[in-house]
Amino acid sequence: MAFAFETTARAVSQGNYKKAFGTFTNGGGDTGGDITVSGARQIVHVNLQHTGAAVASNAPSVNATLPLTSATFTIVTDDGADGLWEAIYRWFSWTEK
């Protein structure tokens, strides 16, 4: 099974920002992949957490410098590790009125 993600919920947060929540899964030999937050113009914060019964050797991380000016971010995880993600993002351009 390859890396996969799912968006499970969205919420309005902090006025001009929104939050998206979801899960990510890795197959054996997979160590992360890309997560796309539809509608995002700029991703300003990401939380990642492993799930499962076993203790992970390393914390999952975002392979980029925030803020991102795109709707996609890449995460790096331990081999086969699954987890949860949360992203806070701007959904409009500051130049739009």
C-alpha cells in the first residue's frame, strides 16, 4: 500500500484562517508523502502525530519551511507509520476584496 491521506473535518478558526484535519497511512517501505489541503492559499501551521500501539522511533515532520504558498505539504515519517494531521491555512488572498 502506498502513502495515502484523507481529510476528515474542516473548521473556521481565528477569523481569516481555517483548519483541516485528517489521517495519513503508509504501507511497508513508505516513509511519508504529500498532503493537499483543498482550498488553501497559504499553509501557516501543521501538527502531525503518529497513531498505533507501537512507539515510533521518530516524530513525523513537515519537509518544508512554513508558511507555504501552496496547498500541498510533504511529510516525513518512520517506515510504515500512520497518524493524524492538522493544518491551519489561509483560504483567500490578501489582495482579494
